[in-house]
Amino acid sequence: MELELTSLTLPLKVVWKISRNASTEKNNFIVTLREGQHVSQSEVAPNVRYGETPEMIQQEFAEFQKLAAHGYEQALAARDWKHSLRFALESAYVALQAKQQGKTLAQFIGATGKLVKATSMSVPIMDASEVDKYLADYQRFPSLKIKVNQDCAWDLVKEVARCAPGKTLRVDGNEAWTDLADYLKFEEKLKGLPIEFIEQPFPAARKDMYRELHPRTPYVVMADESIEDDDNLAELATMFRAVNIKLMKTGSLIKGRDFLIKARSMGLKTMVGCMVETGLGISYALHLAPWMDWADLDGFLLLKENPFPLVQEREGIVSLT
């Protein structure tokens, strides 16, 4: 079995700004796995929020490669690898197993039905004066996901609503608020707007704020940074009404699928999201379509060029090519 890691620099169409950082390019990696005539690939999208850097990914990959010489599955279980790296290593292996068994990946993981879903399009943090121009290319999307920080939140949401009438709005705080009273003032301003959900308004560590908000808010509040690779769904159900599963956080396609199934059985709404990824990473996420209520799979649309045209988007609908 041959294993390779290739770096990939991905320039972005816009300055990608959220509450904690901003960037103009993304540095991802491609994992390639070969055995005999079969080849599979997957993607690593490191995220500094989870303590991941390109240098760490390269270092851990070299360590994994040595261990994998004595058994791939044993190497996966040997230690707690960085989540995005583990996802790529595991999903490439799962895809290879599917090919070796003459199955599609969908058949292998039990994904039935069409792998198609409507996605939102993200609006990064920007000056309200820039919103109209930015949205000119994205009016085809039925939902818009607005990245906010505490300072700009209302101005940005209000302007998006004005420039895109008839669209449902998703508000993504990325842990921006640290005071419950300030956040509730923001919620008050949202009355009358078509808000689909509000994602991770407070830091993940502030469980007390989420528990206090839970019975008071009229909105669906969704966990993002609060859920990673641990099964803490029972606890999350006391604080949230929905969860955002990202494969780069769960570190596993199979675990991501199982989290979605369990979350839905507990009455939680589910979404599958993404980092800034190429069509390769997004193609894996689309295999979870049967178990998601919502999709936020626009990461490949933020790239100037998508080197893996494995997915397509038409009128806000993403599907495999």
C-alpha cells in the first residue's frame, strides 16, 4: 500500500473573514492511497481553531506513514491524529475498500437515494456597503449564511436581508459573543426576518450561557465549534436544537454518518458543513446527504479555481458530477 501527501495552495475569490480571523488563501493537502490497481484520494483542510497548522499536518503524516507500514487500520487507531488529517486518511481508506469490493462509496456506507442537497452561500464579514456587489453573483441561492462578529452583526444581517429579499438567512457567530445580554439585544433586532437558524453565538466553553439561552430563544441555535470528534450529543441536546457536523472536525466519514443518525434520533436537526475545501472534500460530505436536514457545502465555491471538479452547483443545489 502506497501513501502520499501533496500540498495544495488555494487562492480565494474574496477575503474570507469570520469573527476570529481573515485569509486570502487556504493551504490544504491531498492524501493519495494506492494498492494494486486501485487508487483513492481525500483532502486535509487544516483549521487553526482546532490547533492545526500545515506544519503539524506534515509532521503527523510522516509519523502515520511509518506506522502504516505495519498495518493501516492499526495506525489509524494508534493515536489521536489531527482531526482533518485523520479524516483524509480514513476516508481514503474507506473509498479504497469500496473499490476493492466493487462497490460505490455510497453503497459501502449505506447512503441510499440521491446525493443532492440545496446549500447556502456564505457571506463573509465585510462592510455593509460591499454586500450588494458581493451578492450579485449569488442571488440564485435560496439561503445565505452570514458570518458575523459582535460589532457588525446587525448592520450586516440587515443589509443582506435588504439586498436579498425572499432568501432565508442563516447567522453564524463563530463564538463571537461573550455576554448573554448583548447577544439577546441582537436577537431582538432579528424579529420579522426569515432566520433559519443561528450558529454558535458563544464560545464552546461557555456551556452556562448556552443552557441559559436554550429555553429563552425562539430561534434554532446550532452547535458548530461545540462538537468535534467526541460523542457529546446528549449534552449538546440540553443547549442546542441542531448540530453542524463537519468531517474535518469529526475526523471520520463513518463517525460523521453515525453522529448524524444519532442526532436525528434524539430530535436534533442536522447540518453537514465544510471548511474551505476543493470538490474532493465536498464530495465526501455529499455522501451524507440522506442524513442531513441542511447543507452548508459552499467551500469549493469560495476558490478561484477548483482543482477537483467532482461536485457541481446549479441554482444553489450541489450534487456529484
